[in-house]
Amino acid sequence: MAMAANEIEALIRAALPDALVAVEDLAGDGDHYAATVVSEAFRGKSRVQQHQIVFAALRGRMGAELHALALQTSVPEQGTQA
């Protein structure tokens, strides 16, 4: 069963309420997405740790309902808020 982009976004926002989240369906099949997530929670974390935070937010759906997720994570630029 495929996931909708808005469901992915909602799960990430639930775990990271301050985040700016953009999710794009890459193939139109509900299985292949790209997500950009900007959150203050990532500050001081390695890229791997940032991705682990996002994957944890998906609550085990990665590899099941969600087949592929290209992920870009970052912290907000100085002087801005996520």
C-alpha cells in the first residue's frame, strides 16, 4: 500500500513541529518521494543523525508503505526560523 505525500509530511511535522517540510512524489506512484526538511532540531547533528530523526518520525513505514525517500535535511540559516 502506498503512502500519500501529505501523510509523510504530517508524520514528519508531528515529530518536528518547527520543521519546514516539502514532499514531492517523484514517479507519481505513491512509492518514490523526495523530501526536504529544515529544522532547528538538526543543529549540531551529523547528516546521518538528521536522517535517522526523519526516518524515526516515519514510524517504521520506510520499506513498507514507503518504498523510497530521497532526503535532504538542514538547519535553518542564522537569523531565520524553520
